Amino acid sequence: MTTTSLPLFILGQGTDPGSERGVDCPGELPPASDPELVDRARRAKQALGDRLFVLGHHYQRDEVIQFADVTGDSFKLAREAAARPSAEYIVFCGVHFMAESADILTSDAQKVVLPDLAAGCSMADMATFNQVEEAWEALEDAGIADVTVPITYMNSSADIKAFCGRHGGAVCTSSNARRALEWAFGQGEKVLFLPDQHLGRNTAVLEMGMSLDDCVVYNPHRPPAPEALRDAKMILWKGHCSVHGRFTAQCVDDVRARIPGVNVLVHPECRHDVVTKADFVGSTEYIIKKLEAAPAGSSWAVGTELNLVKRLAGMFPDKNVTFLDRTVCYCSTMNRIDLPHLVWALESLAAGQVVNQITVDADTAHWARVALDRMLTLI
């Protein structure tokens, strides 16, 4: 995660890539090292034509997102890929687990490419298959595995999705987490929620009326006692988003003191005390729609990844949009997909060479698809 301590900045009201204010914005990413890269990307994309479909996650750099055929969150993009069966190549500008989901949902004839294989996700990496298998054994030893339904957030590896599929569970997104939990509690008495403890806790307590006492955190390095597992309704994996986890309750207090009448809008991956202090909480798509519908002149402090916050400020210049924290923090793994990597991937494909293809083995793909299909019924 890349962070820099910088003064508070407010975007909007005239901020655009060509304005002096936009250029001086703290945390501005440097321009592409080669000014010809944009033209090279365009030429390669044009040469590939309908054989290529480029997906761009909301947290990507502007220099990359400009070449996306579709932008969205991870699940929307995976579904968009599946809806383009004629596209031979799916270039996913995002992170590894997203490309895995795209491979699972697309046909065998399609090839999913991740421009930089180092673009992972720290949250997804916090729950490994072996750790989750050991946790399930602990639930069996506690006598509760048969009444526990595993639910994994979309931000998880293919093998964790497959684990949930094998054990009668499902995948969820930040927008349908409540429906997924309601479904799960209709199947059993408890939920093992992977890998983001904050989304699980916030959904259970703030949307479903549970108490914090109904939740226990499962630390794979120091598992809770069997009686704690038996007493809990929500067993929350000890994982979090390294970007959203940086926001604190003090950030909310500070921005309210600085900006009278500010609306605090945060993602449910934020900590519980941040979410309880916010005015509005929702998924990435919810955040975008909320700002789109906001009245002109209104002020908003947004708690999500900085690339998206900056982009929203440019989209809605009639509103004052600010990053919730004083510390600028991009998602370092998302930012690994830069223009040089994208150009290399596109030019390689145009030359007939498939690079950085993401494939999921057949058994894992089958059970992950089972969990994803269960989620589709909850959308």
C-alpha cells in the first residue's frame, strides 16, 4: 500500500485534468513515462478489434481506464466478460481474483489476461485454502460445522469460492451481502464469513439487527476457543482491505470539523466505528449513484480508494468531493496495472502471443461456479 502524508484536498468545482488545481492535487500519479504509449495502446486495440474486450475496475488509474470497454466493480466486470462470448481475449485491468472469476464465468474458448501478474489483493491473500480448511476442522471439532454456512466475499481467491461451493455456501458482493446472509441463515444457524471481517460485521449488525456479541473473529494464527465459536452467530475471518481499513473514526470527526454540512459516504469494507459515524454506506456502485444524484453545491467526504474518489470529483464538478482521510492512499496492487503493462499485453496479443493468461483448474472452477451461481439467485 502506497501512502503519503499530505494536506487535505478538496476536488470538484472546476477540477479537471487540465486545470492548475487538478495538476496540483496531492497524490497525483505521474504521467506515463513514454508519451507514445497512448497511441501504441490505441493501435493495438484497434488491430485486435472485436476479438478483444477490455475490463477496467473502478480503482484503476485514469491512464488505464480510458481503454476499458466497460468499467465497474469486480462482479459486474466478470459478468460483462461472460456476456461477450465472441471476444477471444478478455484483458482484465484489475487484480488476480477478479481475473479468476472472469475465467470461471467465461467459455473455454476465451482467454483471460492480467497485464501484471503481481496485481494481487491483500484481502484475498489473508485467507488461504489450507487455513480455511483448518478452520472448518475447528468448527467440526466444536460440533457446529453442520449448522454453519460459509459465505465468501467476491474479493477472494477461486479456491476459497470453491470451498464455499463444496460446503453449501455462496459468494456475495458488498451490495447483496445482506441477502446472502439472510439466505445463509435460512440454511443454517451460523455463518463463516470470509475474508473481510468488516463487511460481515457491518452487514450483520447494522443491517440485520445483530449485536457485536453475536460476532467472533476467527484468527487463523490464534483460533478462538470452541465455546466462543459455539456462542457466535457470525464467525468473521480476520481479514480486511488495506485501503478501506485505514479510515478511522477520527477521520470522520476531523472532516466534519473542517467542512460544515459535509456528507460522509463510505464503503462497507471500512471499520465498524467508521461506518457507524458515516451518513451513507454502500458499495462502489452505490457511492457513484449517490454522488450522481446529490444536489449541486453539496459537500461529500468519500471513504474509498483514491483513484475512484478523484475520478468522481471530475465527473461531478458541481459538487465538492474530498477524500475522507488526510493521508493519500492508493491501492498499490490495483496500481500495478499501468499503461506500460497494458500496452505490452495488448501488443503481445496483436502479435499472436498470449501473455499472463489466468486459468482456473476444472475442479476448482466447477465448485467456485456453484457458489457464484448461488449468488446470482440473490442479486
